[in-house]
Amino acid sequence: MAACDLLIKNAAVLKDYETLEENVDIAVSEGVIREIGKGLGEKWEAKEVLSGKGKLFMPGLIDSHMHTGQQLLKGLVLDAKPIIWTRIMLPFESTLTPEKMRLSAQAAALEMIKCGTTGFVDAGSYFMEDAAAVYGESGLRGALSYSTMDEEGLPASIAMDAEGAVKRTDDLFDHFHHKGNLKVYYSLRALNSCSNKLVELAAKKAEERETMLQAHMNEYMGEVSGIVKREGMRPYEYLEKMGALGSHFLGAHSLILTEAEIELIKERGVRVCHCPFSNCGKAVPDTPKLLEMGIPVGMGTDGAAHGGLSLWNEMKIFRSIMNIYHGVPNGNPKVMPAERLFQIVLEGGAAALGEEGSLGRLEAGYKADMISINMDQPHLCPTGNKLHTLLECVNAGDVWDMIVGGRLLMKNRKVLSLDEERIMYESRKYMEARGQ
Ligand SMILES: [Zn+2]
């Protein structure tokens, strides 16, 4: 008998985005899946055994774009007049403090664990060292960034020049890149808010340090036309000219793209991601085409202010948008099937985290990041197709266990790495005191 840390027995297992097997065991040790198959109890002796009866295990969901610093804006953005970035988000972020960021990260980590999100990419905020310390404790896997921009007229608390902006990420990188499950990415908030000098500096640093560079891209018409006016070319063409594109570049949103930009994205190996709930008020991307071309597409929530951090919601919304926009006019009901949606969240998410080949599947040698769903509930059972039910009917509250890097972060919906009750109390107290 070989020794392992954890053995999951007799579960239904979604091994990737489409392959589902019944009565399977999973052996995990040192953070990695060692073996997956039937009857592993005969071969592996485990320190801890989890019963898979009535459960479905699958790779943990990956949020390719979220904002820790907007966690305390939940409920304060819906139906607001555009552009909420300048009217609500920016003023709010300029008032963040280390205490608020700690609370934001605690609330975000707690929400992600309860929603089945094992990995995330933070799109950039402030006091990220404080957030990083919390995420380290939470056990989640994540990439963190500093909000990076140097435009004139920003509130004094967040105004900085190009060197100062990039230096913040340098320091965060030195302290937290590859510390536990964390990575640090360079970021450009949005091209309109960044000088040529800043774009050049951030791109150079990301390349030197072999990490990713991310930016909000092609999200609003006004933003795109601002760059066309300033630079005489489209946003992705501008980044190509600046030498910033490559497989280390993550373009969030990427909604309003020309043919030439899509070709550039493909040629340079750029990764993109969409945020369906947030994007609904802006534009509909041509995702079927991007996927057909082999471009890695992930899915993000865009932070808790845009409808919370549940990727289960985002998948349902995205499926509906894709069907009505691309499916119905072409008489194609299968324009965005369940398999494709899980592929976006899992494989696109692994690409956004720079973890292709190590995340997004339950397979020997892959990192042990997984969740279980309690399928033994009236709204999920019986079902003639578990994969379809997973997409159509499962919600965040059905996520039962979470394992990240082999560590149990939630068991039977009890969060083990964070104090749920205290975080709920503190964040409620914050919201009540707001504006007093
Ligand atoms: Zn965003």
C-alpha cells in the first residue's frame, strides 16, 4: 500500500469539461492528484478519507477576472447610470485603506470558497499586500495585481507617475510571487488611463520577470474610440506597436474587436476573458469565433459589485446571451453547449492563471484543486444528464467540499481556513456604518 494524504471514494467525477465517470476514487498527496480510477482503496492508504457518495467531484472553478477592492460595493451598482467606473468605482477605490482591503479580501475569499471558485485573477486594486496576506491564509489559488494607471486628475490618494505605479507591483512581486498559491501579475487598468511610458514599463517588467500582464480591453465604445483618437489605431494594434502582446498578456472583456484585432490576438497567443453579467450592459463578444480560432477564452465575474462572485450564475447568463445573439439568428441551438461553458471556465481559467497542463482537469499529475457538488437534492436529482444539470440547475449553495493544492478548505459547506462568522459580522458592521 502506498501512502497518500487524501482519498476520495466512490464519487461521480467530471474529469475535464466533458468526461464524466461514476464510482471513481481520487488519491491526492503533496498537493497533486496521484491517481484517479476505481478501487483505489486497495492501493492507497490515506490520512483522510472523504466519501463521494451522492457527490460529484470536478475541477475547481476559476474566476479569470475579479476585483477584490470592489467587494464592499455589493448591491451599490445595479441600474446605476453609466459610466459607473468614473462615477462609482474609481471614487470608491480612492478611499480604500489597509483595513478595508483586509476585510474586502476576507469577504471575497469566503464568497469564492462558498461558490466553488478555487482560483482567481484579481484585476488590480490597492493595498494588495494586505489582500495577499488574507488570500495566503484562505488557501485559495490566485494572481494579484496593483491597479496601475498614471493619468492626470486622479484623486490624490491614488495619483502616481509611471515609475511609482510599476514600483508598487515590483514590491508586491518580490514579496508574494510564488509564495504559497499566489502569483503576482503586472497590470494596466485601462489603456485610456495609462501613458505610453507606463505601458512600456509594465510590459518590460512583466517580460523580464516572466509573469503575466493584464488590462481591461475593448470594453466600451468610448474607451476604444479614445485610443483610436489618441493613437490613430485600435487598442490591440496599439499594444502590438508597444511590444506588449504575447501569450503572457491577458485581455479582460475583449468585447468590441475588429477582424484585424482578432487576428492579432490569435497570432500573438493572447488570452482573453469575458464577464457576462457585467458585459451585458456593454456589448456581446463573438466568443464562438474566438473559440473556433483556438484563442483561450476564460470567464470572470468582474468582482462582487457586478452580481456577486458566483461563476454558476455567470455560466447561465453567458449561455443565454450566446444563444439569443449568436444561436437564434443562425438557427443553431448548440452555439454554446454545457461542455463549451465548462471548457471556458476551467481551461480558459487555467490559461488566465498561466497553469495550462496543471489546472482545470482531474488527472494524475494535475494540481489537486477540486470541488464537490451535493447531487442528492430535489433540484438536482434525478437527472438524465448530469453535465446538463450541472450547468442548468446547480448553484453556489450546492458546492459541498473544496480542496486546493490538496488542502481541504471547505468540508460539508463548513469553511475550514477562514472564520466565516467573524467575517460576516465585520462586513455587515462595515456596511451598516457606511455613510454615517
Ligand atoms: Zn474589471
